[in-house]
Amino acid sequence: MLRYVGLLLLVPLLDSLFLVFVATQIGAPLTILLVVLTALLGLLLVRAESRHTIRKIQQKLAAGELPTNELLDGAFLLVAGALTLTPGLVTDAIGILLLVPFTRAPVRWVVREKILVPYMDKKSGGFATGNVYIGGFPFGGEGGPNVGGQGPNAGGQGPGPAGPSDGDAYDLDEEAYDIDFEDDDSDDRRGFD
């Protein structure tokens, strides 16, 4: 937790040091103009990209698909808008990188694959992402994993939910019951006449 707080404190420090460096190189009025121009450029890009993202979300929903990438893009656009409004050239540069679609795509992939999917797998046991273990004991026996009844431990050999072995095989049809339901309406109408 302290790492994140330190990182959050490091960004404004880096931003202010970079502003001082740029101001000593090109002058204070040009530095202020540059900060204002990057903020305006960021706001215009946020507006255009947010409209485009909302349109893509609506299209995906109309097609009956989940707009997962578009929702992540929307979150990145919110962060980018906040970063471009913050006075500073470093935060503006990070915000603009999140605004441009071809630089946002790798960031989206890293966030989804390295942060969101492992977090959801940990919290739901793999159920939310579809990474659910469905057969036998994991890595049990001599041959390795038995996923979905496949592998060397499938078919009743080794640990796990075994099928019938050679000596005690039985037929499931012997235990099946055939139940006939008769249609007797006399009980249903009792008291409703």
C-alpha cells in the first residue's frame, strides 16, 4: 500500500521538476502556454474518443455482445481526462497516450491479462473467466493433469472420479425407474367447485 502512495506522490514531484526544467529552457510564458495547449488538446481528444467509445458500446450491446474492451476504454478515457486536466507536462503526456487508440490497446491488454483476469480468477476460483477446473484431481496420479476427463487418468485409472472398474461394473439401466403419472383431476378441483 505504501508503494502506491509513494508512486502517487512521485508523479506530482516529477511533473513539477520537469516543469521547472522546461521553464528554464524555454521560459515561463511559453511553458504555461504549452501546459494550456496540451490540456486543451487532451480535452478535445477525450471528447472525440468518448463519443466513439459510446457508439461502439451501443453497437456491441445491440449485437448482443459484451463490450468488455470498450468499457475498459471508457475507464481509460476517464483517467486520461483527469490526467490532461492536471497541470503538468508528464501527466498530460500520459493522458494523451491513453487517449490515442493504438497506444491505448497495449495498455488495455496488459491491464486485462495481468491485472483483471488474475484478480477475477482469484476471487471466483476461475468461474468468472471460464478457467474452471472440471475433472478429477488436479495433477493427480502418475501422468499429469486430468482436465475434463482427458489425459492418462481418464476412464477410471488413477485418482479422481473414476468410472466403472473391471470387477464391479454395473449397468445404470438396471437402476432406472419408469414412473407413469396418471392424469387424475379429481384432487385438483376439490373445494373449487
